[in-house]
Amino acid sequence: MGTLLFAGLNGWEWPIILIAILLLFGGKKIPELMKGIGKGIRSFKDGMKEVEDEIKSDDK
């Protein structure tokens, strides 16, 4: 799914995106932003695992 999200981006577009992020958030805010994104992704994966486990337990 992640490949579909970024499928339209070429190699030269990545540096432009990174520079825009730096300008918008500043160097000190980026680690905090990435940490929040990581926590959100981890929480989503944990929730998906719980749903899968619940479905598997209902099948038995």
C-alpha cells in the first residue's frame, strides 16, 4: 500500500519535498513530528493485529 502512495514521485521530487518540510516545520520540530507519526503507525498496526486475533478466535 505504501508503494501506491508514493508511486507518482520521481527521484528529483524527493529533495523538494524534504526542503519544503524543513521550511515548514524547522529542524527542531522534525524529530518530534516523526516520533508522533511513528507512534500513530505503531498504534494502527497494534489495532489491526487485535482485530485479526479477534477474528481468528471467533473462527474456532
